[in-house]
Amino acid sequence: MKGWIVKEPFKLEKEEMIRKNASPEGLIKVKVTKSLLTLSDVLGFNGENAVKGVALGSFGTGIISETQPNLLGLESGRHVYISPYKPCAVCHNCQNDDFGKCSDMKIAGTDYDGFLRDFVDTEPGSLFPLPESVSDLEALFIDYVSLAVSIIDKLHIEKGDYVSVVGANFFGIILSQILIYYQAVPILCAQHKENFDIAKKSGVYYVLGENDNWQKEVLSITGGRMTKHVVYMSDSDIPIVKAFSLASYGARLVYTGISGKNSAFSFNQAIKKQLNIVCINSGYDNTETAINLIANDAIDISRFNIKSFPDEKAAEVLNEMNQALSEKGFATETMIEMK
Ligand SMILES: [Zn+2]
């Protein structure tokens, strides 16, 4: 089993990986076919986030190569999505089998080996068979969809509700598409022209650009009420006060993101408006719902123009993503084909 590991900042090496379980009894062996590199991997690669000698690769799909008997849907040769979450198994909620509410959820590519590797040995519960109508590329965005579903659940969004989505990275665009699917009205705020254009072409009606006065536009769209739901993308470099400014008094604000990027900000405006701030970073319980939503065409990622490279190019790709991050302020997700 081989994987791409960050040895030191900007140094990625392919290494033989030590099998953590001496005997893989009860585990299923999956040949990883595709992995998605995200901002999280860039921050692991450039040293901003400490990754503890684990293989990078936030999300992955594969084909089952060795299985256990009598597992319906997990037969050898099945195309699967591999969950990027491992509950800690020791916290109070894990002890009570409420794994979705684990207070120390482990994330692939950060806390344990991600999917930039040839094989994964995993529990059957971490594997989700993919319907034929879900492509590999769409499957790599399952977690964006499941996180979007978690957010919609938490906000108690109803038909016709306006939702300010602050940050038009791919997660912000996918969340907006899912909001539209549930008949809510997202107002997506884009910091970068490139993402503004992609959002517009991806079916989001209200997209505000970098030169718009977001507060004024939201005021006008909502007839002066502002929005009682605001979602702030922690992966964006947008000051959070801009998100606070779009909220109505007592609104719910979700602080979320894919990367676990650190930020510091003042809560003054949030306190004045008595906002309810909720943090959501996992779609753990919604993976099956997300697969069904994708199979029902709830998202359209065709305009993302995701590029694809063989795994030997992973370091090169991460260097380029890192350069884009420092020059443009964002890095675009890239697919890696695993040999
Ligand atoms: Zn736990």
C-alpha cells in the first residue's frame, strides 16, 4: 500500500504505508481510483495546517477489490464512495452510538490517511455504493452536498426563504444549488470574478459581485428585511463582518467550511444583532441523502471545469494550487487519478 505523504512543507513523497491494523479482518479492501485535492490539502502541503505524516487527499472514490461475504451492495468490483470521516469512538456521543455528533471527528487527509494512495482498508460502514448515474467527479463532491444538507437541516429553512451565502467557492455554489432544489432563495456573495461567472452559469439567480454593495443589494432583494439565514464560508477570505451585515435581527448564522482554515474576527456586530451562530463542519449522517440528491440532478458541476492529473503530478498540482491561493485568494479543486 503506497500513499503520497507530506514529509515537510512543500515536499510530497510517495511512500510505503504501514498497515495500522495487523490483520485486516472484517475490513474491505478498496482500490482508490480518483481523489480530490481541496484547499485543505493545500494547507497541509504548505505547512499552514499540521498534518501528522498522513497521506493527503480529502475525498476519494474507488472499486472494491477484496470484500467480506454477504455484504449486499459491497461486492467485489462495486464502484464506491469512501467516507472521509472517522468518529473518535471515545467521546460521550460516540460511546452512545451517536457518531454524527462526535466531538472529535477525524477527517481524512488531516487526521488520518486521505485518498492520495493506491488502496484503502476500511470498515463496510465507511463505504457507499454509487449508482451508475453518479459520475466519479460528482461523487468526489458528495461531502459538499451532505454538508449542505446538514446546514439546511440546522437552519430550518422553509420554501421561499432568502438565505445569504457569503463566499462563492465551489462549496458555496453547491450549497446554493441545493437551497434552490429545496425551493429556498440563495443570495450568493462572490469575492472573485471567476467564481461569480461560474455561479451565474451554474443556475444561481442572485449572485452579488465584488463591486456590488452587498448590504444594499440584500436590503433591496428582501424588501428591507435582510436575511434571517446567513451562511459564512470560513474558506473564503471575506471579512465575517460582511456576513453579519446581511443578517436580520436575531438571524441564524452558520459558520462552515471544507478546510478547517483558521481565522480571527470580532463578534461586535453579531452581538448587537443577537445572532444565533452555529458551527457546522460535517455531513456525516447525510451521505446517502447526498448521493440521492446527486442522482436526482440536484447539482450541476459541469461549469466547474475540474482538471484531472495522474498521481505522479500531485506535488506539481499542489504547488500550482498554492500559488493560486496566494495570488488570487482561492485554489480550485483538482482531481487526481490514482494508478
Ligand atoms: Zn467521538
